[in-house]
Amino acid sequence: MNKIIALTICSNNFLAQAKTMLDSLEVQHPEIKKYIFLVDIKDATIDYSFLHPAELVVVNEEIVHDFNSLVKQLSVIELNSAIRPFVFQYLIDKNIDAQRFYYIDPDVYIYSRLDLLDKLLESEDLIITPHFLSPISIDGNTPSENLALNYGTFNLGFLALNPKSDSIKQFLFWWGERTKRFGYIDVTNGYFVDQIWFNLVPVYFSKVYVLKHPGFNMACWNLHEREIAQYTEDGKVFLKSGDELVFYHFSLWTFFKPDQLCKNFTRFDFNNRKDLELLYYNYYQKLKKNNIEYFSKINCKLSFKNNTKQSFLKRLMTPSAQLMKKFWQKL
């Protein structure tokens, strides 16, 4: 049997989501070795043993070279994203017998087994999922297709790779080199954490599989093409397409405003998507059980805030500065 490793990354305030995701993975795949990489300082008020059987690893300079410098340059969201290639490489080096690696965002919930991924990685090196698979109507509602144009064609809430491939070694080096230097949220200049770079991955690297199964990475940005048809007593969920829901990504929804399907988008809400009410209600209950009200109040202890504001303002001013430079050159 292939040794498979799953990992997620978060700070202390997101541990309830991470625990909930890993609990759901444990139900489907108790055989998978699970890791949580903590981008934070351990909090004395937290009993981290509650994460068992997942292993907690605190991110430091051993895992990410120049980590302390990155803390000063990036926001907590940018930092959690920028370190992903280095965390992968660290785990690959520590687990030379592993055959498969799955990265899963902490705000994902897994409803069915991931066996398809293991099968695909017998011949593929990397598996990625697009934000959506079909066109979105141009009707003034959001999300629209510019979501993919601005933030990336592919969503990095999920990633699967074969660590034995030489191509993967090259890929991780390429990815990490860019996240260290350009891991910003700066859409004006073409940067969105580590995700935007994946527009280039199918071009630069071979054996990259774009997974178009609608049951993988269903989320608020692809609801125009995916609708739930049935919930079964054993916890399975089926889509109208006939496909089984494998995992749902609860991104852009908050536990503290549970009646708001998505804080950023207008296309759907719980009034016109009654099929989602039970899905979100059950997820809400899981988060509550895992003490989200406590964890969400814990501030990240890494000292990135002041420097982040300065670097953000600098990046914000860059387009204006470039425009003025061009203007003066033409005079």
C-alpha cells in the first residue's frame, strides 16, 4: 500500500477549522499520516494534544530558510501561503518512503474517500483543481470569470503530488523561489500569494493533471455549475450531476455570520440555494464542537503587523510610481 501524507497549514486562530478538516479525513482515511504546520508561536493556553492523531509541527528556520525575514515582510495570510513549497520539501525529505502527498486547506471538509487521487498519481506528478469548469453568465452578479483572471485559474485549497518525480523537485524549487520573493496579495501587479503562479504550472511542467471532477473542491465560486441533490444517512452527499461530493471548501464563509453564504459574492445565498443549508449547518456544528469560538480569538503571536503595513503601502504605491516614471520619460 502506498504511504500517503496529508498536511495543512494554519495559525492558532484557525486550529478549529484544521481539526475539523483532519477529523473528516480521519473518518475516510485513517491510514493516512496527517500533519498540521503551525505558522505561529505555541500558546500556553492550548492543549495541542487535542489534534491527535495529527502531528503538530511549528514552522521555523529549519523548515523555511529565512522564515524570520518572511515574517517581517508578509501578512499572516501571505505567510501561510508562501511557505507551502518549503513545507512540502521538508516533509518529503523527512519521509523518503512516502509515495503521495496531499495538501488540504483547513477550511475544507471531506465527505468521501480520495482514492481517485492515488490512482491518478500512478501516472501523473501533480494534481490541481480549477476554480470552475464552465462559463459563468455575464449578468452583473459575482463571482464572475475575472475571479480566475485576477486570483488564478486554479484554487490552491487542494494540491496533490508524487514526491518521487524529478519534475516535482524542480517544481518545488521554482514555486518556492517565487513565493519567497513575490508572495504578496497585490493583484494590481499580478501577484496573489502563491496561487497566481499556478497559471503557469501546466505550461512549464509535464504530467500536471487538471482534475475536472465536480466533487473535488466544490466551493462558493463554482456553485453555478454544482448543486446538491441528496444527503444520505451515512454522511454521503451527491450532486445533481450524479457525482459524489468528495470535499467542499468553506472558503469566504464565517462561523460568526452563518446565515451569510459568502461575504464577497452576490450570485447565490441560502434563499436561492436551499440545497446548501444542511451542508453548512452540519459544518457549523462540527466547528462549534471543536471550540472555534475559543480559537478564533487567539491573535497570531508572530511580529509581522507593523512591517506588513509598510510593505503593503509600498506595493500599493508601486503602480502609481511606475506610471509617473513613464509620464516623465515621455516629456
